[in-house]
Amino acid sequence: MKVQWYPGHMTKTIKEIKENLKLVDFVIELLDARIPYSSSNPEIKKLVPDAKRVIALNKSDLADASITRQWLKYFSGKSIKGLAIDSVRGYGIKELLDVISDMGASVRDKWQQRGRKNKTIRVMIVGIPNVGKSSLINRIAKRTSARTGDRPGVTRGKQWIKVTDSIDLLDTPGILWPKFQDPEVGLNLAITGAIKEEIIDREELAVKLIEKLGKIGPGIIEKGYGITEAYDTSFETLERIGSIRGCLMKGGKVDTLRASRILMDDYRAGKLGRISLELPESTFD
Ligand SMILES: Nc1nc2c(ncn2[C@@H]2O[C@H](COP(=O)(O)OP(=O)(O)O)[C@@H](O)[C@H]2O)c(=O)[nH]1
Ligand SMILES: [Mg+2]
């Protein structure tokens, strides 16, 4: 399957990110816990050194907890700070802010040694579309006193959220584009809903997901839909899902397009279980 998606505005955003990066001390790189590799953008490594970056594996509520732990071990092995969060329910947000506070402490120490006091640590969030940037910003804003005004002279026109006395979060996240050279990456992005559906054949996507789930954990589909028979092809399994869910067209033929939609929605909502699509073997190197 070929997935192509590279909107023109994405080239503009990298310029904006570069501008905003100049204003901040640390970056929260938001990745999808189900696909940490596919949801990353190699560009960010060139823009932000590891020491200035925290990786937050978002939507961890939808990912396999033990695989998420493997990813965190993988990042920590590379001396990159990482943690799992759920921006909707607020899980891990306090820990995330604590990590940033810790990272900021060394920066503040240096400032104080140079005789500068009370410098605020500034942070911004970056990530691909739909990874949860707005949800995280809203969550943090709710926890704290909410948005601050412009800071004259320093960051004109920028809105900051006061997280603590010493930490400000930039209200506007940096949008990165996902990478598309690898068809497997495109597939993972499409499955998790990171890229627009109209550009992908829905039934093909559903069939690919059935194949993938079959490899990840045999029985996921069967258990999820109460299928007791074995089918030769994934398309026949999709038809069976459709017939079980009552997706029938005139004449009794199964509406596989509707069945595809049901399957994708179920996966994305976690109704088939907490299922990660990538292991750390597919490394960033
Ligand atoms: N289950 C789950 N859904 C999330 C999480 N974070 C965000 N979402 C959902 O993912 C979708 C995209 O989130 P949004 O914040 O708009 O992403 P953005 O495009 O990066 O700003 C929304 O439907 C959110 O409710 C999370 O941690 N867990
Ligand atoms: Mg958003």
C-alpha cells in the first residue's frame, strides 16, 4: 500500500518550529505509544539535542503496557528522558512536569552562578498531527493557573501557560510531519488515525490491520468479534466481521466498507484491547 501525504503547509511549519525553538529551553516530543517509531520525525533530532528533549509516549492507555515499558527502557538506554502519559485522563502529566522541573534545575543553577535570578524555564510541545498536542496543552493548562499574557520585549505575540513559578509552556505546539519513505510507517500512521482517511483505501487498510493483528497476537480479532471459524484470507475475516455486526447490503451481500469502518474505530478506541504496533527493534538509528 502506498500512502502519500505531504501537505504544503508542513514545509512552512518547520520554519515556525525553528523560530519557536529559539524561545524555549526544553522540548516535549509527543509520540504515539502504540507507534513510537512511526510517529516520530527524524528532523527533531537535528533541531533539538537529546539533553533538551523529553519523549512523552502519549495515548499509553491504548498501548500494551509491557511494550511501553520496553520503549522507555530503550530510550533510557540512549540517555533520553522518556515517560508514558495519557493526555485525556491526565495520567503521567504530573511526572512529566516533574521531569521538566528537574531538567530545569540544572539550567537555573547555571543562571544563578552567573548571577541571574528567577529565570523562567520555557518549554514547548512538538509532534505529528493527531498525536495529542492540544489535549496535553489543555490538560496542563487545566492543572495550572492557565494562560499568561504576552511578555513584553521577550516573546511578543506568544501566549504562554504558567505551569509553575519557574516553568512556562508555549501555548502553540510545533506540528511535525510524519515520515513516509517506509510503507510500514505509512500503514501504522493510517491505522492509528494520524493521517487522513480519504487518501487510503479503507478496505485495504482494514485487511492490513487484520493481518497485522494476526501476527501481533493470534485471536485478537476472533475474540473481539466472537468469530469461531478460521478463514483463509483476511478479506473473508473482514466479511465475517461485517456479517456479525449486521453490515448487510441489499441482496444480503456484506458491506465491507462499513465493516472496515467498524474495525478501524474499534482498534482506535481500544475496544480490541491495548495493542502496540511497534517494538523498539525498529530503532531510530
Ligand atoms: N485514548 C487517548 N486519546 C487521546 C490521548 N491524547 C489525545 N487523544 C485523542 O486523540 C485525538 C487527537 O488529539 P489532539 O489533542 O487534537 O491532537 P493534536 O492534533 O496533536 O493537537 C483526540 O480525539 C484526542 O481526544 C490519550 O492520551 N489517550
Ligand atoms: Mg491540535
